[in-house]
Amino acid sequence: MSRVVELKSADDPRDVIHQAVQQLSEGRLVCLPTETMYTVACDALNPDGLAEIGRLQQQLPGSVCCIALQDAQAAWDYLPQMSELGKRFCRRCWPGPLILSFASENREGLTVSLPDAAQQLVIDEGYLRLWIPADMTFQSVCTLTANPLVLLSLTNVDEIPCIAQDAERIYGEKVALIIDAGSSRYCAPATEVRVDQDRWDVSTESIVKHHTIQNMASQVYLFVCTGNTCRSPMAEGMFRKMLAERLKCAPEELEDRGYIVLSAGIAAGMGGRASPESVEVMQARGIDLNQHASHPLTGQLLQAADHIYTMTNGHRDSILYEAPTAEDRVSVLSREGLDISDPIGYGIDKYQQCADEIERALQSILADLPQD
């Protein structure tokens, strides 16, 4: 019979986490909470655990298995040749209620180090399933386990185990330990998206809807300065206009074409207006900055952006100090590596000069984009 341990009433919740880790290392199944439902986990390198979860999957039609990751970059260890689209999904979707399945005909990286039994569970029709649930209890267990975990998740079933008692009834005696952390947030299956190089499709639509996934697949261009009231808003406005002209669409249609253009400031407040000089200079170029509201640069923005352009080398250095893993996505806007100086406090001529410098740099970026 499964042992159910209520996390909130435990004398030391950390001890419950360690119990789960110990059970997994010994080849037993453990039921863990996620934001979608209560899911079953086993040690991906333990033959006993793999055999148990395989038998449980056979008893539960509509269930799928995937590898649980500790962070998004771990996905690239399993799939070193992952496409830019795949990396984009990993950065933006995780942790969260979305399973990503990647085409893996040419198995490489850590995928080939998995036992055959594990590969048979997590690879379906040539697609490797990966997931990072957002639940903190789950993440605590995943972080402390020495080996990767295989998860069993239910899809297309009538009953979803939203609470520990549901899990006990559905999974039965196959599970050695159930950690009761209360009701799951969504009580629905995870959405599953299949990614094959630069193509994607939704194989199971649930919590995360198609239009949200479409936005996640878009290329995000982010322009960064200090206060997000002069240089980066001008860069954002000009690039949006230039890109729309390149694609022969209206600026407001860019998202439908797969492009999102943003700006932010390293020391920006929230909601500040563009400087009057910036508004005036952009107005002469047919760009309206009157509705611009400044936005501070956040970790979430950095995580989401595919192309991050800074006005100065100092801005770039500041970003990389906080987020060194973003190095391949951050560059100074000027192709010559020169700083574009802040025009604030100077006259309109300085703003015009600044805008000209930014426009020349943006033309170089557009020249590198593939022709539609």
C-alpha cells in the first residue's frame, strides 16, 4: 500500500524530500505533485524503477513518459544539435505545464547514455519527451536526485489526480510514496508540443493554448539602454517600422509573422514616458512614441529574448555579469562595437545624430535577415 505523507504537517518538510530521493534511488516509484497533476517518477538509470513505471504505464492508457530536467540548458545536453526554435521553447516554456518533444532520430548527447528501457519509455515515434514542472516540491526532489528522473504523466483520460487521494486510488500499490502537497494548480494534463528543427505542432492542447505557443515560437528582438526613454525606444520604433516594411506588412501584424520587438532599460523605472526630443525625432520619421512606457530589464525578458542589442559596451557587460549564459544572444548594436552615447540633456541635434547612428546599425541587422 502506498504511504502518503502530508508535506504541510511534517515536522521537517526537508525530511520528506529526502525520503522521496531515497525511495527513487532504491528503484521505487514516488508520486510527486506538479502544477498539472500528481505524477509518478522513477530513477532513469535504475532498472527496477524503469520496469515498475513501464508496467504502470501499460495499466494506464493515455499516459506518456518523459525525462524531467533541472533547468532548460540541460535539454541541450540531451540534444546538442537542438535548433534555435527548440532553444527558444526551452527558455520560454520552462518551468511550466508544457512537455516538449524533440525529433531525435540521430540520438546523441545524454540521450544515448540512457538505458534502453528508459529510451523506450521517453522516446515515442522518434520524439524525445522532456519537461520541467514548475512545482517547488517537485523541483526540490529533482534537484537532489543524482540521476535524471522519468515521469509518467496522464493525457486524454477521464480522471486527473489533482490531490493525493486521487493519486492513491489511480496509481495504487505500484507507488511506494506519495507526497501530499495539496491540490494541483490546474488539474489538467500538460500541453505537449512537438519540435522538429524549425517546425512545431501541438500534439496535446491543454493548459497552454495554441496562440500562446505561437507567441513563444516568435523571434524576440530586445533593445536595451539605461532608462528606456531615449535610445532603446527609438531603436524599438525604428526597427519595428523597418522590419514591417521589409516583410510588407503593417507593424501591428509583426507578431502574426513571428516577430516581437521590445525595449527595456537597465536602470529604468516602470511606465516612464519617452523623452520629448525622442518623440519629436521619431515623429519626423513616421513613428509615434507617445504611447511608449518604460520597462526595466528583467530576468524574464532576458530569458525570452533571442536577439539582445545594447547601446553601449557597458550595458552588455552589465547584462552578462547578471546572466552569463545569455552571451551568445547579447551584442552591442553598433557593428563596429562602438557606444551609442546617451543624448539626454542635449539638444535636438544630438537626438537626431543618435537616431541616425541607431538606424545605420539597424540596417545592418535587417541585411542579415533571410529573405522571405
